[in-house]
Amino acid sequence: MKLLVCISKTPETTAKVAFKDNGTMYDTAGVTFMLNPYDEWYALVRALELKEKSGGTVTVINVGTTEDDVMIRKALAIGADDAVRVDAAPRDAYFTASQIAAFARDKNFDLIFTGKETIDYNGSMVGGMIAEMLDLPFISYVSHLEMENGITVVTRDIEGGVEISEVNLPMVCSAAKGLAEQRIPNMRGIMTSKTKPLSIIKRVEVSPMIQDVRYTLPPQKSAVHMLQPDQMDELVRLLREEAKVI
Amino acid sequence: MVIVLTEQQNGRFKNATLTAVTVGTQVARALGTQCIALVPGKANDPASLGEYGAAKVIHMDAQSLENVDSKVYTAVISDVAKREKAGLVIVSHTSTGRQLLGRLAVRFRGGFASGVSKVLVEGGKMSITRSAFSGKAIENYVLSGETVVISLLPNASPALKTGTPCPVEKLDIPIPAASVKVREVKRTEGRVPLPEANIVVSAGRGLKDPSNWGIIESLAGALGASIACSRPVADSGWRPHHEHVGQTGLAIRPNLYIAIGISGAIQHLAGVNNSKVIVVINKDPEAPFFKAADYGVCADLFEVVPKLTEALRKAHA
């Protein structure tokens, strides 16, 4: 099987969120980045498990700048065979998806994975976009994926339950919790990652669909109203009359 | 035109859909146009969507639309959008919307936005508000293009009855072959699914043992709430994973979130800090959750929770 995993970098969960240039740009000063957890823990690891079971190759692809190479090496250390970086600063989901689709179009990948979303912009767009650009089936928020006699059985999370489907490959799916368990790269993985191929390719010219984004910080919450354990009647009154939520 | 894709559960239109029709109608009026509700599959009373402002319902009663196949739905929605010269297509930010939004954006080659909380129309231009960085930032931008598409949060706005039942047009167009075969849909019966719940009661490690879960059930019962849990509780198997809210679990935004025995690590807050009102019950005065709370009780949860349940029952009586 030929597997492609789309990986993105995101600020660490605990990174401060601030914006510069009049609220138009995320301020990366002092921010540490990591691999987007949905890409790393679930998409990449499930791809590796499929390869270990039935053979094949796992390629990771990233749209980013040289700063991203350390993240790409980590994906190689976890077990990907080779990596591709489209040399471009991502603009919007359409731009990113266009780059990945342009690369994947003539490569005959059986499965293309993305994470269900990146934990910074939370867009959840790229997977569906790649699927449309390549005219492939797409399943979002996949929590299980098995091969049964040549049929791919995919479980996706829906409100209050799951939907289980059969899909013919090739397909695109976005990975959610449950699909796999996080793997920590071992020393051998880290050593070999340095010599695994990382190709840097040129971007295709695409205009982003979204421009002039402005960011603001949410209004500060007013101080918490503390109550004593014997004031539960008062809490119920406050929820009903002040907050009006019950 | 503004076109809203509708969704149903148990033979009724979802609240998310009634909200989407309400918002779609408001936006359509501001743009000087109308809102059309697109109903795929069987439906009981599609004309009732007119009460929420739809000028017309397009009903496509086809068996092949009972499941949300992203290729099939994208073809059908873009066909309808073309016929009706849609300027805006709205899907709900639900499992259905997630299957479709990316595809539709590529199909329309216009502006897009996911998880939208507000749409503003100024001088004929549409701009959106959405949350980013797991609730730690607010994003605004103008949607440009002939046809733009958004997924709207299920609780973006209250559903408002402002009109009367509207005409229903049956549409019978060729539907492409399925790309996916749905084998089974499994739903946990009983409570309102977490992403749609108005009130959520959630508990963490402070509960000490799964056998203590009864007090949480009682509180949820008194409130008509759905139940959630923190990651350690799901990871240790006390509760099923689909109840886990937080960064790696579900992100929810109910009107009321009651966190019991959860310290409020940043990863947990990322999944719940868009809730309208947060109540925190925790015996540790240093628990970071108090900083994100509207109301707090710093005491032993085994004392507080039964008292709160009792107070609620008294208030209902």
C-alpha cells in the first residue's frame, strides 16, 4: 500500500496566543512548535500500522518553510519512510490542499490521511478539499480503520454515536482520537531519520480564497462568583435569574 | 439566494438546522434575497421550515440521500446552488457539515469558513466571526466569491419562529452513484448527544472511583443534562471515550457546563471554554478551572453535588 500522511506544525498547547501587525498575524515570538497531534498520534501511526501489517510505504507531506524540517524529521523518526516539503508558507486551507493535491495527483496513493483539524486554526478543511481536488471518497473524523478482505471498513464519529462504512480505495480520511495510539520515537528511529529522504519541492501557483483575516482576543471573563456548599439554592437562583441558563 | 442544508434526527429537524434556517433568513434579508431550505431524504413536515423564515423548501426525497456520502451530497448541493444562483450555502457545523465543507469550498471556488458563530452583512459584503486557537482567539474576515460556503455552529443563535409554513418544491434530479456504503449506524440511546446538549455535567478524577458516578447521573437527571468526562476518566475506562471533552476529545459549547472534580488543565479548557456559563466544583482552591469559571464552589464534591441536585429538585417542584 502507498500511504500519504499530511502533517502540519502547530504551536504547543500551552503557547501564548497573541497577534501582531494590527491583529493580522499570529505572533510566533517565543512560541515553541510541535507536530499537530491529530496528524502525529493518529494519522501517522495508523498509516505505519497498516504498512507493518500489509507492506508498502508511508510518505509524509508538509506545506511549510525550513522551520518545519525539524517536525518533518520527527515524523521520519517515528517511522515514515520518506518526506516531502512543499516550500511555501501556508496561506489558507485551499492553498495547502492545492499543494498536496498537486503532488499526490499522479502518485497513486491508496490512502491519504490528514488529522481531523489543526489545533491552531481549527478549520478541519484540508482533507475534504484534497478529496474533491482528486475526486476521491472522503470520510471525516475517522476513529477506526480496518482492511477486511480487500475492503476498507471505516468508522467515523457522529453526534451520539458512530457510522461504519465500506469504502473502495483510494480514499482520503481525517483522523480522530481512537484511530491509533501515540508512538514515541526511539533512538534508532531518531538516528535513521537523519538519512531518510526529505525532498523539497516547488509550490504550485494558487491564490488563496481567504484574505485579510483579523484576530482579536476574547473578552476577559469577569471574576468567578464563589459560593459556599450551603448556598446551593442561591446557585440555582443565579443560574436561573442571572445567567438564565436553566 | 441563501441555501441551507437541513439535517434530521428521529424524524425531526435538528435544532442546528432550525438555527441555520433562522440565520440564513436574516442574512438573506440583509442581502435583499431569500433563504431556501434544502431537505434531502424523507421528511415529515418540510413546510414547517417556513416558520423559521425559509421562503421555499426544496425536497429531494431519494433513498440514496439517507446517508451523507460526501461526493453525492456535494454534487447535489452544487447542482441546487447553481439552479438557484446561490450566493451563500450554509451547512451546520456537525458531523454532516464536516463531511461536506471542504469539498463544497473547492466546488464553488469561493470564500469559506468553518465553525462560524456570526455572519455580518455590511454594504453587500458578508463577513464572518469564528473562534480559533481552541477558543483563545476570535477570527474575522470577509467572504468573497460568487458562491461562498460556511458551516454554522449549532448554537450560533436561537432558532426563531418568524414566519408561516412555506411552499415545498419536489426536486428530482439525477443523483450520482455512492462512493461509500454505510454498513451500520450505532447510536447510544437516551441522552441528548453531547455536541447538541444545552447543559452538560462533566466529572474528572476528583470522583475517585467509577462507582461514585451515581451522584453525577442524579445531577444530570435533575438538570436534563448530558454527561461528559475529562481525559483521565476516559483513559482509565471509567467512562466511554465518546464522553471525553477536551483538546483531543470533543469540543463542545453548551449554555451551561458544570465541571466536577476537574482541575481545568489547558487541554481540557480547550474543549469547553466556549461554553456560555461555567460552574466549577472543586476542593482545590488552586484549581486553574476557577479562573475560567463564572460560578465556583470550593469544597468537597461529595458534599456539594448532592446538595445542588437537591436544590434543583426543590426549585423544579
